[in-house]
Amino acid sequence: MRNFSLLTIAMLALSGVAPAHAGGMGDPSVILKEKNAICDAQRRGEAPRNPDMCLPELPVDSPPPPPRGKVR
């Protein structure tokens, strides 16, 4: 019974420490949704444009980047 209690306490301790140890970044999808909401507000003029949270839009037919050759 004592081993089971120690194992339970260890599992609870590790589950609480793991998110803090991971860097505390949170859920990437939530962060992306927040950035998209800020960008939409900036496009509507409801939020200041500095810093600009909108990603630059690429043209549909953007040419591929030139190949990188060896520099002589």
C-alpha cells in the first residue's frame, strides 16, 4: 500500500511539473487563433497596426526561389 501511495504522489507531482518544464508556451492553436483575431481587428482598423500581427500575403503564382549555387 505504501508503494502505491508513493507512486501516486510521484505521478501527481510529475503531471504538475511537466507543463512548466516544457517552456510554458501553451497550446499553439490557441496562440494562432489569438494572433488571427488581432490581425482581423487590425485590418478593420479597430487595433493599432504596430506591431503588425498579420503575416505578409504571398502572391498566388509566386515564382520559385532561384537555385543556390556555390560561391566562388
